[in-house]
Amino acid sequence: MAPRTSPAGRPVTIRRAVARDARRLTRLVRASEAYEGKYASAVAGYRVGPDYIEAHRAFVAVATDEQAGRVLGFYSLILAPPELDLLFVADEAQGQGIGRQLVAHMRSEARAAGLDRLKVVSHVPSQDFYHRVGAVRTGTALANPPAVPWDRPEFEFRIAAE
């Protein structure tokens, strides 16, 4: 896939994740500052394994500048039932448009798969981001202790046909 430039001017390529990306994606999830403090338990033992990458449509945003190959973020699209399962942007890459690019790519992939909508159960601190990129709040996913001991906002992306 051809490199794109983020709104902050950073050259980025979004490509299909492969098994060898698993460790880097796992580190990105576990190191996320959005999951510090009371949210730390949600990602403490989380693992993005090669089996997960092969089972789902996972895509990774990588730098194509002087830090070529550096993972800047990723997402995972599940087709049945349609859901954006994971979306993470590296802490140092936030605010550079990487998340917005990943969402645009996800919408394109969902459209190509024939989806007209998909669900997102958001991390509480991420709900403003989902609003900004066009997701519509549809409800609340209730706490599921011990894995997730807090309620989470539920959103839906409506995928327009081309």
C-alpha cells in the first residue's frame, strides 16, 4: 500500500498485520498510557497473538520516515458480528492523525466486506475520539468483572456505500 501522510505531516503506511507483528502489537496495548491507574487491569495480561492476527482483519500503521517500520498504531476488524475490536495508537504518535487514518482505513475495509455498520465498545477515555471520527453513541456495555469492572460506552460506525 502506498504511503500516506498524516495531518501532522508524518508519512505512514497501513498494511495487513502479520504473525511477526504480534509482540509489537502486544507491547503497544500493554504500554498504553490510556490504560494506567484504574484501567491497568484490562490490559495487564493482554496478548495479541499470531492466532488472533490470522483470525481477524488486523491492520498496522507503520512509519515510512526516518523511523521506517516503527509501529504507530493498529486496529482489528471482526466481520461477524461486525465490530471494531481493537484500535490503539502508540502514545508518542497520538495527536498526529494516525487514529483518524486507521478509522478511515477501517471504514474502507468494512465497506469492501459489505458491512453497513459496525459496533465499537469503547475504552472510557477514548469516547471523545470516537465521537470526533463519526461514531454514534448507541448505549452502554455493562461491567464484566473481574476482566472489566466498569461500564463502557458503546458506539456504532455507519458505513456509507460508495
